[in-house]
Amino acid sequence: MDSVTTNTSGFLYRSPELYDSIYRFDSTGIRLTKMCHELLVRNGKTPPDSVLDLGCGTAYKLAHLNEAGYDCTGVDYLEGMVSYARGEYPDMRFEVGDVRDVRVGRKFDVITCLGWVIENVHSCADIAKVMDTFAVHANPGALLVLGTHNPIGDLAALGAKSDFSIEREDFQATGDASFTVDRRRQILTRHLNWSLPGGATEEEVTRYRLFFPMELEHYLTSCGFGDVEMYDNIDLVPSDLAGSMLYATAIYQG
């Protein structure tokens, strides 16, 4: 099975409402949303500039930018996620598509790809296709914002989310995750075990491609992006990239 399909077939991806209840109000999710907005402002991208979010999920991050006045479009691989997002945010545009080959038919001032999206693509050839997708949709001077796990700071994913909890009146579940690393292939594997209502259990195995900083910069510059900056923290403080996440910005130069 294709890595993107496998990685997006788990319990939460089949339940957009539950997915949203975990991530929209999670403290990290809230801070990530604010960080994304800060990066746009810092780079001179202000309303009504256009934003394309690739891998938008339930679109809670994109909705914040829409409320701020940006012209927002979201794309997700899963029809269920897109359907949920359309119901929650009827004034925004959404499309179902694969980040490797989706073509929305217009260009944007900002492109975002956050929240364990690009990691679902494993082969070098497919990663190049993702970069082409970024470039095809970028206006001259467009800002690209990427988020990915940072193997140079946290190879074994010790800083990644490992405990999941859903506490609602109509549904309770917990999940525990552990990680293993294939260094040769740069693949991080997450083993996630869910305890579901009625004593049911479900095991998910997802595999994520790891990107080292200079490798990621090479992919970006090879596709026309420059002025690459990287951070390992949501506060966007310059550092030696020792944190568990890697946030990159780049400007499309054609």
C-alpha cells in the first residue's frame, strides 16, 4: 500500500470530528496556529494575500488565517477531512488532493504544509514531486512555510506526542505511542495502540520520512525557493536546531 494511504488510514483520520477535538484545542496546535500567522506577518504577507494549505486536515489552522482576513484555500488527501472542513467553514475553499500531484489551478502568495504531511512521502522521486507542487502554486516572492520532525535534534522522536486522550461525554479513548528509527532509509516508525470504548483496541503503524536540514534546503533550492530559514521552536527563536521539530520558511524565486 502507498505510504500516504497507509499513514492516513488510522483511527483518528477516519474520525474527523474526533481528530479535530484533539488537535484544534491542543496547546501545541493553538501555538502552532499563532506561529504560522506570525511567520506570515514577519515576511510581509498581510490580508488579503492568498494562502494555500496543503494537508489542511480539518482546517483549524487555516481558519485562524481566514478570520484574520487572508484568502484561504485548503487541500487534503482525505475526502472525510475535506467534507468536515467544508461543513465547519463554508466560506472557505477546499479540495481533495495528493500533495504529490494536486493542481488547484491558481497561484498563491503563501503556501503552508504543516502537521506531519510531507513526512508521509518517502521516496526521493515523490519528494521532488511535492516540491514541484509547491513551485507550481507559488506566485513570485511567495512564502513557503514547512513543518517536519527534526532528526538532527531528536532522532528517536523523544519529543514527539506519545500520549493521546479523548475525553467527551459520548466518547473516551486513550492512545500510547512508541517510535523506532531506520537510519539507512531515514524512516521514523510510530507504533500507536488505542484503547477504545467497549474494551476494543486498535494498533496503528505509521512510517514517516526524516528530513535533515541541509537535505531539506537542497530540495527547496532545487525547485526555485531561496532565502531559507529554519527554527526548532514555535517561538521562532534562532537556535542550533537541537529541538524535536523543524520549521522552515523559503521564498519562491522562480
